[in-house]
Amino acid sequence: MFEFKLPDLGEGIHEGEVLKWHVAEGERIAEDAPLVDIETDKAAVTIPAPKAGRVVKLNGKVGDVIMVGQIVAVIAAEGAAVAIAPAAAPAPAPTAAAEPGRAAAPAPGPAGAPAASPVPGAPPAPAPLPAAPPPAVAPARGPVPAAPATRRLARELGVDLRLVAPTGPGGRVTPEDVRRFAQSGAPAAGVEEEAAQAAAAAAAAGGAARAPAGDSATALAAAIPAPHPAEAEFAARAASAIPFLDLEPLPDFAQFGPVEIEPLRSIRRKVARKMVTSMILVPHVAHMDEADVTDLEAFRKAENERRGGRGAKLTLLPFVVKAATAGLKQAASFNASLDPFKEEIVYKKYYNIGIAVDTGRGLIVPVVCCTDCKSITDIARDIEGLAARAREGKLAVEELRGGTFTITNVGPLGGTAPIPTINYPEVAILGMGRVQEKPVVRDGQIVVRRMLPLTLAFDHRVADGADAARFVTEMIRHLADPHLLLLEA
């Protein structure tokens, strides 16, 4: 039998939701044939079968979440006998006539007493060794998945959640688990093995099991990556020390009228976790300004007409990406990340711009790499391809990694002053509003110009307002003059 475990699917991915099984239990599958479609918080991927054979067991239904390192499927090699263990049944009492010429086996004595000797005069058999005590459940590393009400109950009863063996779905500690532990001082019988398996799966995933997105404190701690041991201690303290995060459970809204309940899964769940992490961990500051894109818009439209539909369409976004890259070269603090554990700022000497894409299933941020080395037409082609694959769910994991700065554009949908949330662990994000014609003063005259609203949200731990003003001013200078953007290429 071959137990196939969910492999590492990429940087920061610890779990995946089952979208579709390509085989059923009992069917044969060829090596490298599609086995299951898994949707992570970054992309949907098809996982092939690592070996050929007969599928003995599939772990999980469509919609279930599987952790990295957990068993996905059990496959038996071709020709191997597939044994199905029957339910254990008590052995019938042996009789003297069971087999001619063979003595009947002695009846077992009371528990702990030596068995009667089958041969007269022979010394009695040694007494069996006392049963070993059940293994203690090792304290879990990092936050323990549990609802706020369960955490409050544990505090009231003086129970350390890390010592409680979970019996809830996904390794979640339930109130019953806490009460049982408080009464007996030990985990319930029969759950030690599940706890060990959950701990092993969490270790294979690179940390503790993820907590439900509704538990804000646990989601914050679980969303923080753990490159060194100090972070596990920080995450555990964050889950209990941040004030006002021990929220009360929601009321039963159904008592007021009809409701519809939808599980928080996949991309939407990841968005929820990252936004909680970013808004609580990062002190956000926003700087707003407007760029005069009148000449740029005229150039862009004329160039699209000249191209006659050949190649990628030139929208305003590729020009903004190029202008942002020029600004990042002048303001390195916005192309950085802050390590709060080592108290270091990591300045990145490469420029990979993430583009927020509304997929209908949630927000995805594919990355345009090396924007300092690409022309505007190259960037336009990359954005068009990435956005199409994001909406189709066909992005590769590599296309979602390595971003240093993010741009979100709500202009096509409307809005004049978006204040976006930083895509942690980046330190800044640029929001674009709708281009509008406005009366402005130029050389003492009131003229109508096309103005693009810009909002830079940034991490005040890394940069100050003066840095933001210089960054946005540099961007505006490039957007106002298309020739400067062409020189950047």
C-alpha cells in the first residue's frame, strides 16, 4: 500500500480544499494521471497520481480541507491483494473436541492473574506486564484552534488549551474537550492517537493547524510565518494578549428572518486572514494625491488605434506600474519588508509588482516580475495574461509569489479615494481611482484636465509621510509626461 500525502504546494501554503476527485475508490489509476483538484489560498492545482494502481481509499469529500502532509489517497500496486480488515469479533470458546488429538487451550483467568499451566507439574506462566500508561499529549506549538467561547471557558477553568486533545473538526478544541480535561486532568481515552496525528500533520505543514477565520486572534497568529522558533512564542502570546479580540459568538440571526449560510473557504478565507493580520499588525497611514494624465491618455488611445488590436491592449495600469517602479527606485523604503522578530528592515533590490484581480471567487494578486527591466507593452501583455488565468483559476503558484509592492485599481468600477489594505508582508500598496475630467488651474488659467486619484497606504513603522509625498510626487511626474515613461523602458 502506498499512502500519498498532500505535498508542499508552494511558499506559505499549508492546506488545500478538495474541488474535484478524478477517480473513485476501487478504480484503477495510471501514474501521473489526474487524481484530485486542490484549491489553495493562491491557486487551483491538479495533483497527479504518484504511482499506478488501484485506489483503495480517498480521504476527504469535495469541500473538505486537507493539510499539507496529511494522507490524500491510499493506492495499492497492480496485482497486490487489497485486504479489508473485518470488524473484530470475540473468539469462540475452545472445546476439547475442536480438533482430535489436541488439548484444549486453557481458559483465561482474571485480568492480571497468571494463566493456568497447560501441562501438569509445569511452572506457572509469568504474570503479564502491567499495561503502559497512555502517552501524554505533547503541548501544541503555536496557537490552538478553538472558538473564543472555548478559550474563555479554558481560562475560567484554568486549563491550558495546548494540553487538551482536540476532538472537533480540523483539530479544533471543543468546550466538551475542555470540561472533560478539567474534570479528569487528562485527555479523553481514545483521542491520543488523533492528537498525535494532528500534531504530525501540523509539523509537516510547517506550523500549527490553521484556526477558523472567525477567530480573529488565532487567525492573526496562524497567518504569521514562522522562519525561526521565536515566532511560535510570539504567535501564542498574540493569540491571548491582544485586547478586544476575545469576541462573543454571533447571535442566531435566523430568529430575525431568513438567512443563507456559506462556509468561508479557500481564497475568501485567506483574504480574511491576511486582512486581519495586516490591519492589526501594521500601523496604516494613507497619502492621497492626483496625477494629471491628460497627455498620457491621449498618447495611450492614439497608440491603441495605431496598433489596430495587435498585441495586448494598452490600459492605464501598465503605465502606472512603470511609474510606480520609478518611484520605488527613488524611495527604497516602499520596496521593503519589516521583520518584527529580528527588528530588521529588508530592502529588496528587485521590483515585482502585484496586481489585484477580482476573480468573482475572491481577490487574487498575481505578480508581474522584473518591471524595471520590461517595456510598457511587455507589462501590458503580462497583466492581460495573468488576469485571464486568475479568473479561470489557472494561475501557477510561481505567478503568485515574490511580490514587493501591490497596485489595486478600482477605477473601472468607480470610486475617487480608495484606501486599500497593505498586502502583508509588503509595506505599501497603491490604490487607483476613476479618471475624471476636472477644472484645474494651469498658468493662471482654469482648464479641464483628466485627473487620476492615487492613494498610497503604507506601514508607518518603515516610512514616514515625507517619504510617501516624495514617492507619489515622483509617480505623478512620470504619469504627467509620457516621454519620461518611455525613457524608463
